[in-house]
Amino acid sequence: MDVNNPFAIYKWQALFDARDIFIDGLTTTLEVVIGALILSIILGIIFGVAGVFPNKIVKVINRVYVEFFQNTPLVIQVIFIYNALPHIHVMMPVLLIGIIGVGLYTGAYMAEAVRGAILSVPRGQVEAAVSQGFNYWQAMWYIVLPQSKKIMLPAMANQAINLVKNTSVLAMIAGGDLMYQADSWSGSNMYYGPAYVVTGACYWIICFALSKYIGKLEKEAEV
Amino acid sequence: MADLFEMNNFLFLMGGFKVTLEIGFFSIIFSVVLGTLIGIVRYLKLPLLAQLGGLYVDIVRNIPCLLCVLIARFMTPLPPTMSGILAMSVFTGAIMAEIVRGGINSVPKGQFEAALSQGMNKWQIVYHIILPQAYRNIIPPMVSQFTTVIKDSSFVWAVGTEELTGRSMILIGRYSDTSHLFVIMGCVALIYFMLNYSLSLIARWEHRRLIAKSY
């Protein structure tokens, strides 16, 4: 019974013929990954430093950002940007929604990674730098952040992989990413088997490549 | 706006919240059990099982939750909620396995040897010596993973399972007004937030208790 076999040869053939759809989706996913990764790292550093800033209001802003984005689902956040913001005349292309949505969400986790890493650097380091004439920001940038790299990178690597996986949320707002293409292609012809295997393999490769790259950065940070 | 705050709408959303809780509760239990079993077989280096466990973790940790949800819904004959539980359990099980492994690794090696010298077999050692100490160390990351399970359960709306997110989307579809949309989404976000924030507080409190205990 060839029809009942989810991995029948002709289904793979159909997928190969439709490869452009999947390549298209993969390109969109990669664009969102790169954009969201950059955004989340910037947000993570800003809010991570804010989390240890010696000013109560700045600290509260950090807590509100982190707690809100860590404790509500990404799906709700992205659907909010997609569905609700146009009502108040904020309209964005779906690619940008993906970058902003996933970037903001992961940024909260990056901020916690940065904050935790900064706290692991002994306080005396800042004081010593300040006594040498550095101001707070110089001490942070030149002294504390480089030292916290070793603790920061593994935690950030985990979040970067979560980010790659979470870009699939775009499928829920017809974002044209890899998961969306796989879902709609296999939904129309029921060839789920090959579509899911190929999609899974693509995400797996992206995550694997990313964790290898960050592993390399970690080694460099140790020297 | 008054028409929004009806008992019917409230019960409708709560019906969805019940499904979210069901998926969350069972997925958490199954994934902790699965993660622990894999953690044990990898710790004891049981032939074949340890390799299979490692392979499972390496594969599932690098694929999206949504893919698990789609596979569980369309490639198994399970009903919607059950397929959601299966997907979330399999997906989270891989992460739990890594958390448990970290916990087991934090137990000093001498503990195993000391227990062995007392005549315990390896299963007794795992059960009585290793796991209790490992669990104590990993309660904070585990509980924060629970919040992720509850958040990620909203992915099952992609296959039409009516949990909290899905029900709120249906509700939004019934009203076209801007203010209605913002109120509904705000309420749903608040429900998730309260549940997850209480869990995070437990994780943080437990973390502090651990630090206080160990020094």
C-alpha cells in the first residue's frame, strides 16, 4: 500500500519538484534568524546592563521588560503585533514582525544571560577600573563585559538556538517561513512525511551550525 | 464594551484555559519522567539505551516545538489535546534530559563510589543517592522550563486545538472592534502572566533557599 506509506518514494519526488517553495521558506527563516539574533543581542546587552545599573528606575525597567516577555507566550506577542497593531495604524511587513517579535522575546532571555554573567564578575573590578580613571560605562565596556564573556556565551548560545526554533512562530501568521511553507505544502497534498523530515533537518542544521560557531567563540574567549 | 464582559465569554475562555492547563500538567509530568529516565541511562552508560537517549536529545533539542506539534497532530491518530500533550512531552523531554544530566553531573563522583563501597547496587545508588541530590540542584531551571511548557503550549493552536490562545482568537473573531481586541488580548496575556509569574517566583525562591542551604 504505497498511498498509506507516509514516506513513499513518489511523495519525496513531489517534494523535490516543489523544492523552490522550501528554499524560499528557508531563505525567509534565515533572514528572520539573522535579524532577530542581532536585535536580541543588542536588547540583551542594553537590558542586561540595565539590570545591574545603580539606579532603581533603570532596574525596574529591566525587570518589567524581562518579566513581561518571559512570562507571556511568544505566540500571543506575535499575534498581537500582527493583529492588534494595525488597528492603531502600526503596519509592518510580516518579515519585520518576525524579526521584532522573536527579537524582543529572545532579548529578554539574552538580558538575563548578560545580567547573570555581569554579576559573576567580582565587584572590585569596577571599583578598580573607576579608581584608574575609567567612568562607569568605560569600566562596563572594557573591563566587565569582556570578563563576563565566558559565562555569557554558553547561556546566549542556548538562547540563540531557541531563537532559531521560535522563528517557526511565523507559520501562525502566514509568515512565509520554512515551517509555514512545509505546513501549507503538506496540508494541501497530505505528504506530511517528507515535508516534516526535510523541515526538521533544515532547522537541525541551522541550530547545529550556530552552536558550533558559538563553541568556537567560547574557545577564543578562553584564551 | 459591556457585551464583552459576559459570563458566556468568560466560560468560553476558561474552557480554553482548562485545555492549556491539561496540556501543561501532563506534558510537565511526562517530560520530567522521560528526562529523568534518559538522564539515568546516560549516567549509567547503559549500552544502546544511552546512545538512543543521546540521539533523541540531539535531534529533538534542535527542532522547533511547532514541528513536533504538527507531526503529533497529522502523523498520529491521536485526538487534538492528546496529540498536544504528546508533542509537548517529546519536545520538553529532550530539554529536561539535559537539565537532569546537568544535575547528575553536579553530584560529586565520590558519592557513587562511597555508596558502592557500602554494598549498594547501581540502581539503589541512583535512586537513593544520586537523584535526590541532583533534583535538589535543578529545581530552579526545571521550574522555569515549566513556564516555557505553558507558554509553548500555545503552539497547538496552529493545528486548531482550542486552548487559551485559540479560544481568545475565536473570541476576537466574533468582535470587530479595536478596543475589544486589545481587551481580550490583554486579558489572555494577563492570565498567562499570572500563572507563569507565580511559577517563576517559586523557581527564584527555591534558588535562594538552595544557596542559603549550601553555605
